[in-house]
Amino acid sequence: MSVAAGGADAGAAPRADFLKIEHICKDYQRRGAPPLRAIEDVSFEVTEREICVLLGPSGCGKSTLLRMVAGLDQPSSGQLLLADEPIRGPGRDRGMVFQSYTSFPWLTVRQNVEFGLRVNGESLAIKEGTADYFLDRVKLTAFADAYPEQLSGGMRQRVALARALATYPRLLLMDEPFGALDAETRWQMQELLLEVVSKEAMTVLLVTHDIDEALFLGDRIVFLSRHPGRVKEILKPEFKQGQRLTTKEALYDSPGFHEVSKHVIHLMREEGASH
């Protein structure tokens, strides 16, 4: 079957300001102590159909920022805009994939993927086989009637990815989605993600602390400083020459990759040495 991607017209020019993060600050109140500032004056934009990666040391506010874009938390100041509309809470225009496996154990793989469609009342999408379409995309067709406990960790994370994609979100949010996987499964999932989001022309904002993952997946990398998180540098990996790489071997063979990797390692060391 052929399923057309939802959201923006696949033939239209990408919007350079699809997601705008403007002067975001986040403070946490503490009893008997001054507020703790987690994020300070963070601003950047994400282009439509781009994979933007949030990278930085532990405690820099990457996941906090992602949660605010998801509408699960609110900034103390600044504003978040998705296609010129303020983000004030969760919405169907955003899909989320977490690090932990979030499948419902009492539902089959297909039923798990259909879950968001049922919640949104999209009976036509269920009838037309949207879940099966994305199960095919993540190479799980043969396991459609299995239960999560019968799957490996990597397969369960593919279920989570298919469920997030099935509602055709305008923005896919991923919080260290492959962090709990073994090394081999991790790079296989990275390659699968690149394949799927490229075919579906989706926009992705992804959190990681892994440098190779950031350089492999990211069209744009926003490097955040250690607490409180600030934008230290925005990188566009020039060694990719404007194209997405499809394999980890291609990444490691790319002229210029190792220089950029060493530069990012230096940024990490700088942040470690400053505290």
C-alpha cells in the first residue's frame, strides 16, 4: 500500500524556521534556597525535514528542553513556536520516543502501534492499515501479532518508533532513544531511523550524549554547555556535503569526520574542566 506523509506538503520547500526556540530559560524552585537555573537563554531554529541533535554533557538540560518542546514542561521565560504557533502543552503534531521501552505488555505489536490512532479516534487510518505500513517500515511485519515480552530490546524500541510515526507527527521528539541498546543494535537502529525519517520527510529533534551518534544522525547539532545549559556552539557537519550518510562505515570513512569528532570531544572536555 502507499501512505502519503501527513503534515507539510512533501513537495514544498522546507521552512527554515519550522521550530523556533527563543530565549528559553528554565528555573526550578527550591524550598529555602534560591531557584535553580537549569537552562539559560537558549535560542535556535530547526528547519523542516531536518534532524537536529541536542548534544552536551550530562546535566546540560537537553532532556528538559526536549520536554518543553513536547509540552510536558513549561519554560520560565522565552517562547517555543512550532510552525508559528506557540507550544503550550502536548499536541498531536508532536510524537515522542523515550529511552525506556514504552510498549503496553498486554497489547500485541500491531495493537501497540495502533494505540495513538485509537486515542485520536482515527478509525479510518486503522482500517487502511497505517500500523501495518509502519511495521513494514521498521521491519517488524513478521512480529505484528507477537507481544512485547517476546521481543528483544531493539525490536521493542522499533515498536515505539512505529507507534510515534503512525500518527504522522509534524515533529518527532526522541530522548536518547537508543541509549539502552547494545552497540550493534544501536547502530542498526540509527541506520533504520535515517532510512525511515528520510522516506517520510519528517522533522526530528533528538537528544543524545553520544558524539558518534550525533555526527551520524544530525543535519544540525546544537551543543549545550554544562549546567546551566546554554548554546555553546551550533555545528553543521560539513563532511557530509549536504547529504545524509546511510551507514556507520560511510561516517567513519568520510574525510573530515575525525577532525569534527575531535573538535566535539574538545568541547566536552572544556565543559568538564570548567566545573
